[in-house]
Amino acid sequence: MQFIVAIDGPAAAGKGTVARAVAAEFGFAHLDTGLLYRAVGAKAMMRGRGVIVAEIATEIAQGLTEDDLTREGLRTARVAQAASKVAALPAVRAALLDFQKAFAKREGGAVLDGRDIGTVICPEAEVKLYVTASDEVRAERRYQELKAKKPETKLETVRIDLQQRDIRDASRDVAPMRAPDDALLLDTSELSIDAAVAEAVALVTKRFEKA
Ligand code: CDP
């Protein structure tokens, strides 16, 4: 059985939480595609001594391994910025395409979350969700997450990081972040995590019964 749940949305909107919960509920595999770009960005910054060089980033994307995805430090704001920069490079996206498509088509169902899942990676997905939240709520959520690991984190810096990435991700030429036309919009600004997850699970259940 193949069944694909595509979850997209801007930074820190709650995609990951919803994706993990849906995957657990239905026993589907889950891929956080942001991690692929974070892994490429982190390695490219290291190899380029703080500068992203397109050829180096492409080479890294082409040779990305499982180990690269489990490295420490991929969740920092610095790596998020690097991820967003390499994610705008067409050759980097092309190098990561087959892996994501194959993951989506695995037997037993899959949930993928990112920016272009419903539009580019899996336009045929059975369920498409676009998870959003207000700028304030997203900044506050990410601030709390980052502060837990790095107490000196500043809310204003987090806000700027999210804003810069949203603009870059939405305005790039290749696979820009946007809601698929046939996606259900899930605004989590005023929803608890449980309520957001319940809405997503209800939608998947409805489509799943029909499949
Ligand atoms: O967790 P957060 O929403 O902040 O970011 P993420 O999902 O880990 O993604 C990090 C960056 O990777 C994003 O800002 C995008 O530039 C890029 N990305 C992408 O272009 N396409 C995807 N499918 C997933 C992430």
C-alpha cells in the first residue's frame, strides 16, 4: 500500500510536530526534508570556511549520507540560514530529488514535510497540508526551542532568521515555498499542538478510508 501525506509551510509553523504525530498515528514512515538541506548547508559552510560555494554544495548534496543527517548541531539558526541558501541552488535540489521521491513511494505509507512536497516532490500525494502560523507565534515557538539549548538566544535574532528564510524560500526560482492549490490550510496560531494534530489526523483518516 502506498499513501503519501505531504506537509508544507514556512519556518517553525509546526510542520514537524504535525508530521511526526500523523506518522506515528498511522504507522507511516516520516521524512523531515528540511534536514537534508540543513545537512548540505552545514557541510558546505564547513568546507567553504563560512561561505557557500555552489559547486561544493552540489557535490555535497550528491554524496549525502545517512550519517550526515544525524550530525550534532543541525538545528541551529546558523545552519538554518545555510540550508535556505543551498536550497535556492537548482543543482542541490536536483541532487536530492530522487531520494525524496523514492521515500514517498515506499510501501506502508509516508509523511514528508518541507517546502515543496505537495508542489514538486509529490504532487500526487493523497493528502496535502499547508501548515502556517502568525510571524509572532512562529518566532516565539522557535525562540523557546532554541533557548532551551542555547540560553543566550535572542527573540529578535530568531525573528530575523525566520523572516529572511521565508523571503528567500518564497522568492527563489526553483521550487519556491507556496501552498499547493489543493492543500488544506492549517493555521496553528491559535491551536494547541494537540488540536492541530487532531485536525490533521481527521483529514488523513477521511482520505485514508477512501483510498
Ligand atoms: O524547521 P524549519 O521550518 O525552520 O526549517 P526546515 O524545515 O528544517 O528547513 C530549513 C530550510 O531548508 C528552509 O528554510 C528551506 O530553505 C529549506 N527547505 C527547502 O527548501 N525545501 C524543503 N522541502 C525543506 C526545506
